[in-house]
Amino acid sequence: MPATDTFYCVGVSYKKADASLRGNFSLTTSVIPFLFEDAKAKGITSLVVSSTCNRTEIYAQVDDVETLKALLFKHSEGTKEVFEKVGIVRQGQDAIMHLFRVGTGLDSQILGDFEIIAQLKQSFKLSKRNRILSPFMERMFNAVIQASKRIKTETELSSGATSVSYVSVRYMLDTIPNLDDKNILLFGVGKIGRNTCENLIKHTKNNHITLVNRTRERAEELGGKFSIEVKDYAALPVEIRKADVLVVATGAEKPTIAKSIIHTNKPLLILDLSMPKNVNPNVEELPNVSLLHLDELSKMTDKTLQSRQKFVPQAEQIISEVMQEFSEWMETRKFAPAISAVKKLMQNMQQKELEAQRKKNPSLDEAQAVVVSERLIQKLTNRMANQLRESADTDESVKALETLFNVATDE
């Protein structure tokens, strides 16, 4: 069976599942190693997990997609019943196209958001380190990365700052008078937290930003970069009391901010950029608190975001070109084992002939004979490969080659 037929994508995304449901299906960093072990035990040899604020998806080569779904349900809090309503299952070319669109920002909640490609890179490298990545999927992910790079350099799909972190800062600028004079507390310095901090520095003149993180060292690393004040995690309730804006961007599995730790009567805007949600909805019971989650933020676009729509066709053309190159590589893989078998046969014949000539002619320049025969073998196999590449029916041509040379291949 062709590798494309066994390639599946299963998961949930912002398109059909709200933040609460996506949170249930989230696959945390701590559970992924166990998911890998389970996958290997079930005979899955190639699998990549992507779990972000917008989506949780598993890409894998598997004979039965139900096995893949079972892994998702076991290692998340999502259920089969809910998945049937909001989940997606894609196979073959449809799954490949989906991966390309996700990786290039065309399927992002905010069009042109290129944070996703960095996350996909990390995910695919993690699978490679855990020896659960096939050559087929490795080549595919590299092709997606290539397409993303080309779109970023050849189009203006990513013009201006585009990400959840940028939109959160844009929202502050648009809705909070005198933002530069407000106290902003940033809780969590993961990727989104870091990006939000950088966008605050870049797009505002605010010098009242405070960082809090469970691990102080990580916060100090970011704080030192921008000369921002860092406070201990234990001081969080005190810092919230001082804040006008609280940005929550932690990676915790359960809410870390709740009504019980907010002791202030002045207006407080809370932006929850975490997935799963890290702010308990009960904070809105406080009359002075406003809460906004990234799903609401993502719907708020500005002219910069709207102008990107015109670059979508150009991006799709690049995807089409890179996918064509990937398809050609796939075709090459069909005949690579046959060419390899023929080459091995020729090299065996070469060795036998050299042995025979050595006995007949003691003065034989063996080194030169090896060079000449190796070049002949390479030229012949290159010609075969070119013919197979241009063949209308690769499968039939491979069979003919195997019959002609009486060689068998494992694939």
C-alpha cells in the first residue's frame, strides 16, 4: 500500500471546537512520551503530535485510524462522543494538503500566523529523537518547512506582526487609554508569553511591565533581555493587585488564576492566551474584572490582517510547487529499491569479474579497473532511474526491471 494511503491526521481545531473543548483534547508535553510508547506498542512506526492553542492534531502512518483516535482519547481528556461532533479525520492527499496549509499559516486562526511552523518543527524533531518518524514523514515535514520559508520570503502573507500575541497587544492599544502608563503583569514566559512581551516592547512605550513565572530563572532570562522587572511566583496575588492588565500565558493543565486570588477593586483586564484556558471564568463575577480569551481576540482583525487575503493565491501556488516536488520524490521512492537491487547485482558481477581477471592477468591495474567499472555501473543505473522517472506507469516499469534482471525487492 502506498505511504500516502496510510497517512492520517486526526484532531480538533478552532474551526469546530471552542477553547474549552480544545482544552479537553490538549496533549501536554508530559504525556507525549507515554503516547509515543503506546503508539510503538501498537505497531505505529511514524507519528507526530502537534498541540497548540488553536489545535491538537496527530499525524501518523497507520493501517487503522481507530488506533490513532484511541491514542488521542487515552492521553487527553477528550472523549469519543465529543470527537464525533467536533473532530476531524483526514487521509492521504487530503491529510498532506491540510498539513501544508497548517504549516504555512493558511489554516491559522489568524491568517499568516507563522508561530505554528516553529511548533511543528519542534514536534517533528521530538518524533525523530524518539525514533518514531519514517523517511516519508520526515521528507514531508521538511517540505512543509520549505514551503513556509518560501511563502515568508516571496509573499507578504506575513507582512506586519501576526500572531495571537500581536493581536493581544493590538487589542490593548485599541481599547485602553494611556496604555503606556498602565501596569501590565505578564504571567508565564513560554513561547506566547515571550512573544507578547516582545510585542509590548516593540509596539508600546510602556515601562511598567512585570514578569511572573513558576520558574523564576526563565522569567529573569527574558526580563534581563528587555530590562523588565521580575517577581517571584509567590508574589502573584500582590502583583495582580497592582496591575491594570493581566496577560496569562502559562502552560498549566488547570486554571491558575481564579476569583480567590484577585484582591483589587480597580478595573482589571485579563487576557487569557493559554491553552487549555488558565483563567477560571468565576473571575467575571467580580464587577471590576473583564476577561477575554484568545478565541475572542482572534476574531478581532485590523487592516494589516485583512490585506493578507490577497496574498493567499500566491501562497497556494508555492504550496502546489513544493507538493509537486514531494510527489516526484514519492515516485522516485517507488523504484529506488529496484535500482538498488540492480546496482547490487552489478557490483557482485564486478567483483567476480575482477577476481577472474586478476587470475588471468597478474599485471592488471586493478584500481583503474575498479574506477572504470564503477563509473559504468553508475551511468547505467542513472539511465534506468531517469527512464523510470519519466515512465507513464512506474509500477509496471519497476516490475519489468525486476523481471529483466531477475531481482527481488522488499518494498
